[in-house]
Amino acid sequence: MIWKISKILGKSAYRGIKFAKNISRTADIIQSVGELIPDFSLFENFDEPYLQPVQPKIDQDEALIFVNGFLTENEIQPQDNHLFWRAVRKAGWRGSLYHLWWDASNPMNFVMSTSLLGVGLLLHWEAHEKKAKTVGLKYTYPMLSVLPEKKITIIGFSLGARIAYYTMQAWPHHDRRLKDIVLLGGAVRRGASKNWSEHVEKLSGKLVNIYNEEDLVLNFLFKTASLNRSPCGIKPIKEFHPKIENLNATHLIGSLGHGYTSYLPHLQRLLEQKLDWKNLR
């Protein structure tokens, strides 16, 4: 069981599980590390997201917002994602760079939730699915609407892609600054019920859905929590629209793990296939 969870969540969660295993059962865990263990009644608690400037523009009056996924709330410094910033620069991005922080939980809280309650894994995931939706519907537009840049692009990974989708859904039609949205391993249902074609009309550019058919977390957590419905992070978006482009990255990433770092070695190449940033100069 530990092997399966470690394969899905990666090394940081695996170390946390080993830590929890070395502490005795529930009572001892509560006594030893009580303040680290989330109270399930507090799952609705919500720390408001905020936007953090990372790098100023070079010569392009556009903003790129990166929203990371599940278990990344500890990433609060720009250098935490320095490989991502480097990859988008290499792909030709010359505008400003921002990081949108949100209450995404962290590996230790996740491990403690899972160790204390058999269904804790799904409860923790579902709670943060709801948080991501709330961030996208209620918080992102007020934050992004005051940016000085003329155009805005959003790249979201996993539940961060869910935030990007709901940002697009809530974006008012009269504001034409939303340009491109890139979904990496998106935790959003891919079917017509999500009205993809309607929402992408708000974009002046395109929506690029980069998916990995072998993503273990999405194949297990998302599909289990959503009654076996598939997310766009493992299959193409079902609707056809000139502004929607699907890109299969399975042959590059495979089952290496669920983390945006799995995309990083290939991100420049993937972005260059669909977004002509270098010719915007």
C-alpha cells in the first residue's frame, strides 16, 4: 500500500508516510504531532489566494500567471519554481511573470489525513477541488483585473488548471485581456457539460490542453471522486472549437509521477508547438 501511494504522490509524500508509520497508532500521532494533523471539520477553512510578482517584463506588455496544483502551498518564494520560469522564458515569453498562491495543502497534511482516516485521501482531494473552484470563480478576476499589462495568459497545473478553467468561466465578456490558457494535467472534467466552447470565446488567443494518459493521480483520485468521469488532464477535451487545442504528452511523461516538474524537461517544446511567443516581439 505504501508503495502504491509513494508512486502516485512522489518522494515527499513517501517520506511523510514513512514518518507516520514510525510513530505509533492514531493516539500517539495526535499526541506527538497534533498540530500538524488537519481536523476534518476544518476542511472548509480557506486562506485567501494572493498574486506574487516574480519577474518584470522584458519588452512585452503581457502578464503570465502560473498556478500550481495539489500539495504546493509551501511554495511561497519565486525561486521555488525557478525551473518553470526558465522554461517559459526559453519558450519565448518576454512579458511579466506572476505566481498565484492558493491554499493547496502540503504533503505532510495530506499524509496525516490519510493515516488517520481510511477515506482521508479522497476527502482531502475533494476538499481542495472545491477550494480550487472557489478561487477561480471568486478571487482570480478581482486580482488579475488590476494588473497593468494589456494581455493575460494563465498556465495551471492539476488543481491549478482547475483554477484556470473557473477563472475563464467567471471572466466577464467585456474584458478582452484574457489571451491564452494552458492546462497541464488539468483536474477538470473534459465533457460538454463544462461548456468549453462557450467559455473559450472570452479568449483572444487559445486554450491549450496538455494531457498525460498515464497520470496516476488523475486516473485514481479524480476519477474515483467524480464517479469515473475523466478529466482533461488524461484525455482530450471533448468539444471541438478553433480555440481549443489538445496536445498528448504521454510519450514524453508517462507514469513518472504527478507533478509539474515531470513536464518541465519538455515544457519549452510543448509550448512552442502551440503558442508562437517568439514571433510576438
